[in-house]
Amino acid sequence: MADEELLTVAEAAKIFRVTLQTIRNWIEWGKLPALRVGRRFLVRREHIEALLDQAQAADGAHATGRDVWDPSVSRLVQPPAAPASASLWDNDSESAPALSPKRG
């Protein structure tokens, strides 16, 4: 067990570049296994590395995203997709609504 490095919640948060509360949430939700020692949690470096590898495999990010409306839902951050444009200034004149002159 000497080769297993244990890190505090603060150290884990620094590695993931997230808040302490995010790490506590991940522990509570089971996303990040931790050992409870008194009132503190300690996280094995191997579990941190595994979560980092999982996040980097998806998109190279170090953190996961969570649903703003349901904090129990956590997912790996995906790269943003190109938004579908519905602008009047698009080149496709058939799909754009016609503008009528203002009368007044």
C-alpha cells in the first residue's frame, strides 16, 4: 500500500481545475471513489488518473460538465457542434422569411 498515493479533496480539485464542492459531489455520486478518514476524504491518485483518462479520451478536457438543472447528472464535456443558422443574412434566400417595408 506504500505505492498508493492518497490526495486530499483540495489537491484533487487543483488537478481537475474544479471547485472543492465539485470533487465532493463526484465522491457523493460515486464518480470518484474516496476513503473517509474522520471527517476528511482522501482520493487515490490511480482513481484520479482513471477519471482524467476517461475525460481526455472524449475531448481532451480535464473536467466533466454537469447539468445545470439536475446536478446529479454529470457527463464528459463534448466539443460544441456547429450551430444551425437561421439568420436572415444567410445565403439561402428561399428559407429566410421575406421582410416587408415598414409603413407608417
